[in-house]
Amino acid sequence: MKLIVGNFKMNLSYYEIEKYIDFFKEKDYSNVFFAPSSIYLQKFVDAGLYAVAQDVSAYEVGAYTGDVAAFQLKNLGVNYSIVGHSERRKYYHDDELVNKKIIRLLEQEMKPILCIGENKEERDNKKYLEVIEKEIKDAFNNIQKEYLKDIIIAYEPIWSIGTGVIPTNEEIEEVIGYIKKYVKEKYEFDIKVLYGGSVNNKCIETLEKIENVDGYLVGGCSLKYEEFENLINNIH
Ligand code: PEP
């Protein structure tokens, strides 16, 4: 079954979250995960839903105002965290922190969902495979092979996030195939790769024809619970 992760980003009020949880809590979607703002994670866990952090601190513990540590997430019952989302790379210089963040998560036996992907210029200049390879290499740096197995990759071309512009199936298949082959050859394990970028109910039928995708990271379309449930039911 494909993994589906809804990334709410910095959206939804407390009351909207309560309604959202009410809608999903009695449903039995074992492959659906929710990534709300960290202040709401506990509510998802308490409702028996799978909660994913949108980010984690690069540091273990201590004087890092505003950060949330991996051990604190783990204490809440959160077992997954997104790392290196392009918005964090863009606004918070996360490129340099991704490797440390992954290490913090693995220390807690949590699963990182590592986001990678090229921007428009890199795509147009046919540099996208290089970019992807570098992002994986940097993220996996100095981590023993046995621990890497817990990492999931989300391939998210930056030019597709929130834009409604979706790569062709061939373009997605090429990159996902490349990631899987690269990880298998260099790190010797089979990695799961999600696709993310403007996934919605209009394009899902086409995306579902891609053979090598293991799931989806969904932004905008996860914000309205009914739309998100439609999407879930369109994924096999
Ligand atoms: C995302 O932010 O991870 C994402 C894929 O967003 P959207 O689905 O809105 O493009």
C-alpha cells in the first residue's frame, strides 16, 4: 500500500484541526500520515492517527529557543519527521542542517522523510540528477549503512510545489528510478521514494500510472479533509 503524507505547513487553526481530527479519527487508513504544526501533533497522536513532524532540531537538547528536539517528538509518540523541505532550505538555510537533523532522528529510532528536488533553472539546465545526488550524499554523510534504512525520500521538484505545474510521468519515473538505483548501488538498500508537488484530485489518476512511486507527499490538497479523503481513495 502506498504511503500518503499530508503536509499542512503553517495552516489550520486550533478549531479547524479539531474538525479535521474528528473527520479522520474513526477511519482506518493505516497508510495515511498527517504533518500538522508541532503544537497539534499531540492531538493527532491522542486520536490514534499517525503524526509526522514538519521539522526537527539539529541539536540534541538545551538552549535552542524555538526548536523542538527529536527526543521530545518521540516522547509524544511521533515516529516520523520531514527533513529538508524546500521551504526550510529556502527560508532557514536548512541545507547545512539536514545531515544533523537526520542523525538526531535516527538516534531516537525515528524515520526521517528527506525532501530533495531541483529548482526550475536546474531542471532546464539538465542538472537535476546532479542536484539530487548531491542532496542525498550530503544528507547521508557519515551515517552508518545499517541506520540509513529507516530513511524515506520524497522527490519534490521545487518548481512543482504549490504551483499546479506537474512533471510528466516520464520525468518523475526517471528521477525516482535514478534515486533508487543510486541508493542501492552506493548504500546497499532499497529506499522508498514518495513524489510531492501539486498532487491533487485532478492529476492523481495520471500519477497513479507511475510504476516506481511508493507514495505521495501532499501539501495544498491535504488541507481540506474531504478533498484529502477523495485523494486517498484515488490512490492504490
Ligand atoms: C509540499 O509542500 O511538500 C507539497 C508537495 O506541496 P503542494 O502539494 O501544495 O505542491
